[in-house]
Amino acid sequence: MEEAGVLKAQVRLVDPDLVGRGVNVMCQVRMKSHSPAERQAFEAFLHTKPEVMEAHSMSGEWDYLLRIVAEDVAGYERFLMRDLLNHANVATAASHFALSQVKYTTALPV
């Protein structure tokens, strides 16, 4: 499976609470422009932000769904106000705070 490229990098999972990243936020983002260049620029921007753990290009009303980790609500607010909403192509964002993690797995059902 490794030779076929099915198996990717090996990783160790870190407990976010023990490293001060216990706030988990799902953030929906709507873009001002949907041009390929603007989308590429936004996606490149996301790759520079370590607090963005996942980023998904979405169908429907919102353009992206991000999973962001922060040390606390104030830390997330700093990221939102200073970084995300200051990006030239971000029109708006909606934040949803996870109260608890009910299920988390990295194992694919194969």
C-alpha cells in the first residue's frame, strides 16, 4: 500500500487540551470573488496559518469550511479579526464553537 501511494505520512496525534489548543471552531467563509486566482491566493493564505487544521472548498451557500484550533475564545477572535476577515477576498465568516468532541477518528473504513 505504501508503494501504491495509498498510505500517506505517519503522524503522532497531540492532545489539544494539553498543549493549550482546546478551543475548536468550525468557520464558514464566503468569498467576494470566485476567480481561480483569488481562490488560489486564499488557499495559499490558509496554508500559512497553523491554527487552520482543515480547510474544505464547499458547495452551497458558503465557499469554505475551516476547522480552527485556538487557545481560548480571545485567541480565536484575534485570528478572526486580524487575519481571516482582513484577507482581501473574504466577504464574511460565521463561527461555530464546538462544545465537546463526540467522535474523532483518522481511520478510514476500508
